[in-house]
Amino acid sequence: MKKTLISASVASVIALTSFGALADGPNFYGRLDLAVTNSDLGVTTQEGKEGTVFENNFSHLGVKGSEKITDAVEVLYQMEFQVENTSSSSDVFKARNTYLGIKTNFGTVLVGRNDTVFKQSEGGVDVFGNTNADIDRLVAGQTRSADGIWYYSPKIADLLTLNATYLMEDNYTDADDNESYEDQYALSATIGDKKLKAQNYYVAAAYNTIGGVDAYRGVAQFKVGGFKVGGLYQNTESQTTEQEGDSYFLNLVYNLNGVNLKAEYGVDEGGFGRYLTKQKAAGGVVTDASISQITVGADYRISKSTLAYGHYAMYEGDYQLDGGPTIDLEDDNVFTVGMRYDF
């Protein structure tokens, strides 16, 4: 009888220990984000098709976690994959942020694939992000890069963070060992909290040489009562041609009884975004561009894990090639209704 009780007790302890180990282990997570979209042109949609389509807005699966080696050293890891099995894409899985890193009192270092710190500097100002109204429809530098090193400083005075991305040059050569670009790196400095919780403001400055462009960016977002006001300014210049220009966004979000009402106005004079590049005539360098985007929409969190959203986006503009005549871009009117589930 005593042996039975002892065995049962040992089994219970082992079970509890195993449960504790699992609780401290890797965290599995994912997102399923599907929308119905009607677009005049399809150049801004994920599927790239006009008419009424289903859009898979970067649904993904991942695992992440950390483990303390000592009181001062912690190992971080993440593996994330975009899932396309709800779309007609032949690639079921696509690479997303995947890295191995170390966190110490001197900062955090990650190695692998990740959004550059230039892209991350947007904070929460991309209020229609990961949809057909994402800011990358007008601006460059929204890059997820591989074979890189990331550094994030500790928060200085509980306020300022300094960040850097550096891509390994020898990983970016062609078959003849010619470097695609030299000195690919990005730098940023951020102040405040991008989630607008610890502080009711977020400000960032960033510089980028990754992907064949030199770009400078300034970002600011503030929360006042039920309002969030944000803005982004960017200057972008090609490393190989004379193409360059400014872009900026202004947006407003108002929380009305749990419904986030959103409006955004964007202007691009650089011509590096997807809306122009998908329509640009072959050959020639864009020497002038004038593009505008107006987006209005709303989202509502039905539950902790489920978000319903919808928006209307209008794109219009024109451009010049090599200083030639002005070429009008076709207008694109985009209506989207979708739902996102996180787990």
C-alpha cells in the first residue's frame, strides 16, 4: 500500500514537472487573415488580380521562446512561416522572421531573417498594414532580409532605443561572385512606446541602404484620449539611377465604443512603391512622380483573438520617364472586408 502511494506521488510530481517544463517551453502561435476585396486594377492586392477576389493577408504559423543560460544571458529564438494554402499560390509556405539570438544587459543580438530596423521604425503608424493599403504601396524600404545581424540596445532612461541591421556582404553575391550591393545596413533610434501604452507617444528616425535604395525616415504617433494621430515622412533615392523623391503619410484613428475608425492620406513623389512599379512602362527612369492615396476604414475586436475590419482605398497619380511627357496612372479603387483570427 505504501509502495503504491509512493509510486502515485512520484508519478504526480513527474507529471507536474513535465507540465511546468512544457509551460516554460516554446510557444506555438499563428494567424489566419482572410478578406474579400474588389479592385479596379488589382495592382495593390495581395493576389495581383482585378475584380472580386479572396486575399490572404499574410496568414502564418510560428514558434518562439527563450531560455535563460545565466541570470545575465538569455537565448531567444523564433521560426515563422507564411501559409498560403488558402490561396491559389503554389508555394504553401514562405519564409518570414526566423532567427536565433542572445539577450544581455548590453542589448539583444539576433542572427537570421527579420524585418530590418528601418521597416520596424514604422511602429504602429501603418494603420492599414498587411493589407492592400499598406504604406509599401507608396514607399520603399519595407524589407524583410536574410543573412543578417540585428542589434537592439537596452532602453536608455526607459525611453530611447538604438537599433541596427547589417547584412553579410558575402551572402549577397551572384554566380560570378559580384556583389549585388555594398554596405547593406539600416539604423534607427526610437523614443517612447510603439503600442502607446507605457508612453502615449512614439517617435523614430531611421536610415536605410538595403535593397538598392538610400532612404531617410521620420515617424511620430501620439495618443490623446480616444484619438491616435500619426505621420511618416520619407526621402528615398536609388543607388543606381537618378530616381529620388519624398513621401509622407498622415493618419487618424478614433476609438468609438470599441470600433476603431481610421482615415489616412498619403502622397508619394519618389515612385518606388508597388502602385507605380506594377504599372510603370518598361525601360526608362522615373524622374518625377505625383501619387496620392486616400484610405478610410474601421476595425472591431469581436473577441480577444478575433478582429473584423473593412476599408476603402483610392489610388491615383502620374509620372514621367527620363523627363519625358507626363504619363497618367490608372486609378485604383479598392474595397475590402475581412476577418483575422490570432492563436
